[in-house]
Amino acid sequence: MIKVQGRTRNFLFIIGFILIAFLVWYFSSIVTYILIAAVLSLIGRPVVRFLSGLKMGKYKIPQGVAAFLTLILIWIFFVGSFRFLIPLLVMEFEQLSSVNLNAVIEEVEKPLGQWMDFWGEGDSVDTNAQLMALIKGQLGDKLNFSQLTDVFGFVAGTLGEMLILFFAVSFITFFFLKEENMFRDGILLFVPSDYEEKVQRILHSIYNLLRRYFVGLLFEVTMVGMLVTLGLTIVGVGFSHAVVIGLFCGLFNVIPYLGPWMGAFVGLLIGVAINLNADFMSYTLPLLGLMTLVFATVQIIDNILFQPLIYSSSVKAHPMEIFLVIMAAGSVAGILGMILAIPAYTILRVIAKEFLDNLKIVRKLTENLE
């Protein structure tokens, strides 16, 4: 066996890293399929273990059959959700596409003017007109409801890509579920023998932490969406509208800190748009107040119950630590950075624990890791 040491080994390591980075970039679509399949396999792994542990007399369900049944259950969940939500979204988009933005602005113009008068800032008609023109200009570029119908053209145009995604992810997910160590063994192929034991420990820790994180995140998204839907239905929002708003709130909640505000803003905007024919002061404004109360209540429940379960228990990091990491990631990469901050930080902590444990700061940040 040829042993490579010193500068030659470091040079080959750098070249290999650059080559792998280039291949990941060049085959980014395939890498995306693999990562999606890896996440689905993390979520579905407990189901596979449960099914493969069942006994029917003297017979046990084979691992391959358990993996196939789990994959079917995953797609039944997604297809069932889409089949329920898509008609509601279509109806909502069709209704919103017919909304006149000027009518929405005019609906809030009068109470806004009264509010400015109350604070002594509404003396100038020109000031009011300029403010309304600014709002129309800013919202008009970003909230053109008539363009919502373009969503259907986009979906139709990418149907082929969606089918490829479906079959590719299904195929890869099946084998990740069937052969539990396939993903790990594939990574170990690129690891030098001297580091194989450490990398195995790293992958084991990452698997356990990320599995708990993604399962918890799915639970949080589902519960936030359901609670918002239930709350809005109770305060008088139509069920179909409440479901759509709940869906947006649940999905936006994936974005730490900013997500709940974005979901609430979209919900209130829909609340105004669907009640243009009602009197604003006597009906729409009180309804918006109740909707805001629902959003705030759900957010409090999320902060007290759901987020500690996900961030502190599954990722095993201090809330302040998580906050600083998310803010830093948001400063560097925007909203996408905030979404990926926790999984990326979890992976980096596990790697640092194995390779940089001699540093005091690393020992402190990773003391709660398994």
C-alpha cells in the first residue's frame, strides 16, 4: 500500500475537496434528490423499524416490504394533503385574482386617515394622498392579485420536472429505507481509513439529531397550521379561507422568528381582501383584531411548547445560541440561510466535537451532544 504523507497528502486532500465540490455543483439536481430522499428516510425510519419488528405467527415482515409500505404511507400522506388543499388553494387564488388592489387600499384609507387625524398628522390632504400613493406603489409591485393565475401556468410548465422528481426521490428513498446504512456507507467511501471511526461516530450523531429535528419540525408545522385554522374558524373566518391561511402560517413557520410575522401578514391581507363588501369599521376591523389575537395565541403556544421541544431537546443547544446562529445565517444568506441554519449548525457542532475537542470553546458548545 502506498502511503502519502506531509504536503502531498494535504495537496491531494485539497484537490479532492475541490473536485467533490465541483461535482456537487454540476450535479446539483441529483444531489437535491438525494438530500430530499435522506430527509424522508429520516422521518420514515421509525415506521420501517416498527413494521419490520411485527410478527405474523412465525413470520416477520421483510425489510424490503417494510420499506415499500413506509414509502407508500409517506406518499399517501402527501397526496392526501395535496388532494385536500389544492382545490382550496385554487379557489382562493381565483378569488384573490379578481380582487382590485385599489379597492383594498381604499378600504383601509379611511381608518388610516382617522388614525392620522387622531395623532394630529392628518391636517394635510396632500400628505394623505402621498401616503396612499406610496402604499399603492409598494404593494402594487409585490401584491398584484391578478397575476396569481400565473401559478397554474408555472405548475403546468414544470409538470415533467415534478414527475422526474417524484420517481427519482421515491427510488432513492426506498433504498435508503431498505438499507439503513447505505447513505453512511456511501459517504465512508470518500473517507481515509485513519478517520473512518471518527466519521462513523459523526454520522451516527448527525443522524439521531437531525431525525429528531425534522420530525419535530414536521410536527410543529402541522400543529401551527391546525391551530391557526381552528382559531380562525372559531372567530368567524370561512373554513376554506382559514385552511389556506393556516397552511401559509404553518409553512412560513419554518423560517425562524420572521416566519410567524410573514404568515400573519398574509393572513390579515387575505382577511381584508375577502371582506371588501363588508363595512370596514364595524365588521372587517374587529375581525382583523380577532385574527391577530389568534396569530398571537398560536405563536405563544409555539414558543412555549413546540420550539423548546424541537430546538433545545432535539438539537441540544441553548436558545440564545440558536438565536445568534439564526441571526448570523440570516445576515449572510437571507431567509434561506435562516431555514438551513439549525441543520447546518448541528452538523458543524458534531464535526467539531470529534476533530476540535481540544479547544475549550468547542467543548463548551458541544457538551450536551451525545
